Amino acid sequence: MKHDNFELKFWGVRGSIPVSGPEFDRYGGNTSCIELRHGGRRILFDAGTGVREAAAALRTDGIGEIDLFFTHTHYDHMIGLPFFDPIYSSDVTVNLWSGHLAGKSTTHELVDQFMRPPWFPVDPEICRATLGFHDFKAGDVLKPHPGIVMRTVTLNHPGGCIGYRIEWAGRIVALVYDTEHMAGKADDAALFLMKDADVAIYDATYTDAEMPKRLGFGHSTWQEGIKLAKLAGTKRLAMFHHAPERTDDQLDEIQAAAQAEFPGAFVAFDEQTLQL
Ligand SMILES: [Zn+2]
Ligand SMILES: [Zn+2]
């Protein structure tokens, strides 16, 4: 990999619960996990079921230090953590970061509560990796590695969720999920994250037609993502966090409709790589 590379990899693009079966083959069924590779460093966002495959790639590439940022800790963004092999390896350092429950729960408490009997056979004491627990609050500007700047905001989601804007060497990635929009009003937090971004990863769980029955669930639509992308000057829009029942054929239709309105739109799929 070239040293100035900035690459994004989707390891899980599904929302709510993983799915499998022939109707989900092409876009994939793993829940949220996104990897950023920059200058030889790796950052993961969320530990949905996709994080298991991410771990295999990290091992193959001999990565010894990993930063994992949670947007929030609903099951679909956390369920893969006990199956993330690096936490059991004594030669790896894993830094875990969260900010959605600032002042209520620390990252360490969240992991301890989640990974223990009777929900899981063993508790985090069994982890042999060097685990670092880091807490921040929405609004903080994080600099986890030299040259990388991460801006954070709170998104509109039950229990809170952090949206990230990651800037590195003049390139910008925005993570804008899980979030619910207000009908008829562009979300200021989303616009802040997406301003002039090279790619924005947006919560496209629903369609506008489905939205009235889903108010309060904390998710948005692909149509809203396109409106925001146009307002914010976003170059590419990755539709993400697909509803579990959404089939490949339906996602093809959504992609075609979205691209007719905004050529930079695409439906994210498992194991997709983007060069930034
Ligand atoms: Zn989710
Ligand atoms: Zn959620």
C-alpha cells in the first residue's frame, strides 16, 4: 500500500440484525463495520458481525495496533466484539473508543457489561491483548494518529449515537448513521459532517414511503441522504445500514433510482473497497 493511501473498506453494511441467504448474496448480510486505512494505520468503526472478517484481514496484514471507535453500542454495532480475534492475542493492542454515553457509561463499563455471563461464556478478563479504553464526548476533536483529525457530533438516535467526520491529507469521510431526520428540515449535524466530504456513509435504512410507519426508530432514508449530499457538496454518497429484509434486487432498484438523482450515490456492499 502506498504511504499516502486513504482507503475505506466496508466489512458490514446491514442494519439491525445480520441476514443470510441467496437474496442477500451480493450486498451482504453482516452488520456495521467499516475500516479506514491511512498511511499504514488502521481504524475500525463499529464491531457489528462484519468485524470478524476484518480481524482476519488485520491478522494477514500483521497489524499490531488497532483503534476501534463505536458510533454507539446497540447490538448491531457491538455483537461482533467478542468474536474479534485480536482481543485474545497477547501481541496486539486494541484501543476502544466511545462517546455516545459520555457522563453515563465509560467505554470500559460498556464492554464489561456486554461481554459477560449469562450473555457470553467468558468475561473480558480472558482477553490477552493490551486493551485501551478511551472516552470522549460529542463535540470533541480527536487526533488518534498523527495527521488524522476526527470531528464528532451527536446524531438523532435513541440513546445517542456519534457521527464522525474524518479528515486526513485533504480527504474527508463522513459517517452519518444511525440517525433519524425531521421531515422538511435538513439536519445541521449531518450537514456539518458531510460538508465537501469525498464520501458520506449515510443511514439509508428506509425509503421515504416507509418512513411514516417508522418514526422514532432512529433511522433515515436514501432520499434524505441525497438531499443532504446536494446541500453539503458531498462527492459520493454510500447508502448504508440496509434494512434486514431489503433484498439484492430491491437494493439494485434503490441504487438506480438514487443515481438518477445524484450520480455519486451507490449502495454499499460487504467487502467493498473505496480509494479516497
Ligand atoms: Zn444500527
Ligand atoms: Zn442504533
